[in-house]
Amino acid sequence: MTILSALSERSDNSVDWWFAYKLPEDVSINGSAKTTGLEYLYLDSGCNKALALTGRQIDSPESALMRTLDQLNEKNRSTQKSLGWILYNDEKPDRTEDSETKGHSKGALVFDQKTDSAFWLLHSWPCFPSLHQAPFPSAEYGQTFLCVSLRDFKTAEEIAKQMYQQNEPQVYDFRTDGLPEKSWLYRLARNTKSNDQDPPADLRFQSRGGYDFRFLAKNRHWDEDFWIDWVRPRLDVNLDVETWRRGKRPGTEDCDGDHCVEDTLYVNLEPLGVNCEWHYTKDHSKWAVSESGAGHWVCVADINRQISQEKRGGGVICFQHEQLWKDLSNVAQLKS
């Protein structure tokens, strides 16, 4: 019987969490070759080293992403009937008509009530395929991924409740066999419309090993800037934010007198020992770090800092990790 977990890059051993940053396509790396758009940086809760470029591509069967999603392979799906999943994306993999009112949210919530286990993958890649099957979508832009081994099935239910009330994600693949209709996972999977106009939410949850996380989210009715008006005051820190900046957006820097939110305009991997850099126009990732080491906060999101996003649901997972904070802070360039 499979105990669902985030699986390590280094083996099939479970980890509390892993983070991956996919590089954009066609940027110079180490002075000569151009990237394919599938190379990626990686760090997990069991690493004692810095965020580093792996020798794999992110669609390789040995990558942490594919190892983790392989728990949804055909054999497990057919033999483990209690295995369930909810895959969601604001751009569906079949590229059929997408909802403009559903949340700007991308990820996978995978759960098994029988084994009391679950994992949550939050990412930024549009048109991500169903059940880890090829073809992968365009690799043109940089993308981020955060996967967390949840403490138990109850935690998956709590996350589903907040996603239902806030994110309203566009679900494109799911299985919820055996769950009652009152289950939040059951309701979330069916794309039912939530009319809630509650204020944004801040859910605190833990990984299986006891790491503390915060899931901050807002719904489409709130009509404010998510990063400036919700994430920043909840964490009570200045933030440097890297998100998709195409289209109408707030100013590059916004302050309320106490704290500021500032956009990252360039990513430079030289502090990580990799000769590679790119402009924000090549990046579709969504992440933020607190400035000046305040709390060593790292946030990985699926919603942009953009005016159009004020009318979409979305969220972010934030946690404190000194090494990952240091690495991302070092590569973020606030001036182009």
C-alpha cells in the first residue's frame, strides 16, 4: 500500500518537501550551450547543501517531480482504489476553453484516506499534463514547483476547504472515490461555484515531519493586490517578488509606510556557481523572499502580482528556511 509523499531527487525516499526551479528555454548556460528549458535547480528538506543545478531534465523519470507523480501510475491507480487526486490549472492541458473567473491556480492535491497520507504540489506551469503523461507543455519560460508531504488526510481536507472558498481552481482531472459529498475534497473536485465573499485566509499546516507552512489565499471577490495587501502584512516583512509581469501591473515598488513589496527584474544564478541569467520576460515562476533575512521567509505561489489577478482567486505557500531563502535572495536582482 503506497504511503503518499513528496519523493526525493536523490532516491525514492520521502522528504517533507522539495523545491524546483525550471530554467527558461534558450538562455546561455556556463558560457556556451543554450538551455532546453527543462534544466532545473533543486533543494529538499533532507539536503545540507545549497540550491543546485541537477544533471537531469525535469521530465526525466529520475527527477523529483516525476518520481513524486509516479505514485499516480496506472498500477497504483488500479490496485489502490482509495487513492485520489485533484489536478487543477488555469490553462488546461488539452487547451480547451478556460474559465476567466476560476482561480489563477496550478497544482495537484493527491490523497489516500486509507493510508492517512497526502501530498500537495503547487507549481506555475500552464497546461501541465494529466497524470504525469507526456507531452509536456512549452518549456519557454522559467517555472517553480513546491511539493509538500502533508501530515495526514485531515490536512488535505483543510487545504481543500480553503481552496474551495478562496482559490476556486479550475479542475481538469480528479478521482474522489469513496469520499462523502460533504467532503471538501469531493466538493473541490467538482468545480462547484463558491459564492463566498469571505476575506482572504491564512491556513497554518504541517508536513509529515513537522515543518510549519502557511497557505495564504484570496478569492476573486476581494479585489485587492494579493502580494501587497495580504501576503506582506500577514508575514510582516518586506518582500522581493518574482512573478509574471506582462500586462497592467502595480508599480515596481509599493510601500505602505511600514513595509514594501518590490519586483525582481532579473535572475542571475552566478551566486549558485552557474553562469546563467535571464530577464523577467523569460520567467513565468512565482516566488518571493523576505528582505534582509527577516524571518528567512520563502513563498512559492501560483498567482501573479498583476492588476488582472485582483479578480482571480489564488494562493501561496510560505515557510521559513534559511538556506533556500539565502539562495533565492542571492539570485534575485531588483534592477535590470
